[in-house]
Amino acid sequence: MTGRPAGAFTVARPAAPTAADGVGSEPSTSGAGAAEALAHFLREHAPLFVLTGAGCSTDSGIPDYRDRDGNWKRAEPIRYQRFVRDPSARRRYWARSYVGWPRVAAAQPNATHHALGALEARGFVVQIVTQNVDGLHQRGGARRVLDLHGRLDLVDCLDCGVRLGRERMQDLLAAHNPGCAPVAPEQSAPDGDVLLGDAVQTGFKVPDCPRCGGMLKPAVVFFGESVPRPRVALALEQLARARALLVVGSSLTVFSGYRFCRQAAEAGQPIALLNWGRTRADDLAALKLDAACGPTLTAALALLEGRPRSLAGMGAC
Ligand SMILES: [Zn+2]
């Protein structure tokens, strides 16, 4: 690890004065200070490569996996090897996914997605690469989005490669399990992970590929699975076109995201981190904002657009 770059600061501590008025003397995590520092970073270093993680989607009712210290909040998600090798684990995965899907499908983009979409439209963003699988950046208006870890609303056959929409999979699951109904969104856990009785899980039938009879899997990169190389290569190409890297809502615990920080640091591209809590790249960052994503991005966007500052409700977060 290299040390913190010269001139780097975080709004969580006193820092050297910068062109962002007032930020340098503001030894707090106040929302106003964070927004001004972020607006300054965007103004100085656009266009940016933006890497996003689970913290972007928590306000949409999709929880992140880890707490502020990077520890699992609940059971570790299923790993790829287990999914493909263990029929009972696969049955359990699909049973829970079937019942919890309505909640995930009902999630709506939030202020973070809308603000990033607006920043992209105004030329501040060359590429958004997301570790999220919910498709909410696109629905929030962003167009240059690369889904690094795939999409939960798509299902692939591991044998013939056919791709199904998740709604079609939901229909197949329903047809195979007439006695098991999805619960209403408000009854399931936020991530669609519903605890089911053993009887339901044991009797649950997992449909095979309607074309070849092969194994169906969500089109997401599971833990224990690698991101496809062409996808990584495309993301790195886009990073090379940017002048700086902004990370939003990720602790960067997983290497697939952290690698972009390593690459940016090696290339001399400044890094800004907007995340509530510690990240793996804290000591690589020129700017660390320990603040809420949505309000900070929204206020930074307003500052960049020269709109009157409306920072009510932007207290420490
Ligand atoms: Zn197939």
C-alpha cells in the first residue's frame, strides 16, 4: 500500500485549504462540506469513471451485504461452486429467490441513481461501472452503465447459453410449484432473501432450461466466480479514458471493484471515495467522504449547476 497522496484530505478531519471554499477548515462530516468537496473534485477532474456498489441501492430497499467494517450483515451469499454442484443448495436458492423476487422487482431508483444519471448527461461521467445487479442506474437515467457483476433480472442457461428474462423464470417457477406462492413485497426481506420452512424447500421443483434441459442460473457473478475477462477489459479501457475515479457506495472489499482503484492509483488518476464507512482504498484516495450518497451527490450536482444551495436536511450523515 502506498501512503495517502500529498494534498489529500477527508472532510472527516481538518485539512489543508482547498479551492472548495470552507471545506478545508471544516473538521466534520457535515453534508454541506462533503457536497462542496465533491463538487470541487468533479469540476477539477471531469470526466470521471464512476464505480458504484451496494450503498447506492440501500435507499431503494435493497440492503448491502456488509456493515461499516466490511463484515457480513447476514448469511454469506451462495457461492458459485455450491450452486452448480449441490442440487439442494440450488433448490434452496431458487425457492427463496422465487418468493422474494417481487420485492426486488418493485425496487425503484433513488436520489443516488438520479444524480449520477444527471452528472453523466452533463458530461461529468465517462462511464459508470456498477457492482450492483439491480439495473437501477439505467432506470435512474444513466446510459453509460456497465453491469460488472451482471443482472438479476436475467437468467442464463449454463449449457446452451440461452438467456431468459427473470419474469419468464418466475412463470416457470410458478408452473413447477403450484402450491408455493410468492409473498407480497412487504412480507419478504429487503433483498428477497426469505426464510422458508424445510418442507417448502425440500419439495421445491427447479425448472430446467426450456430449450435444452440444462441448468439455469441468474445472469449474475456469484461469489467464488470470476467476472468475464472481456467485461473487465472494457471497464479498464473506459477507466483509462477518464481523468479520475469516483467510488460511490462501496467498501471495495471484493477485488473485482478494488482493482479499479489500484489501476487508477498506478496511472496517477486521483481517486474520490463517497461511502458511509471504511473502504479498502482509503489510503489510496485523494478525497474520502464519509457521508450519505444520495444527499451528497444531489447537493454536489446543484452546486455544479449553479443552483441556489439547498442544503436543508444535509446535516451530518
Ligand atoms: Zn439450455
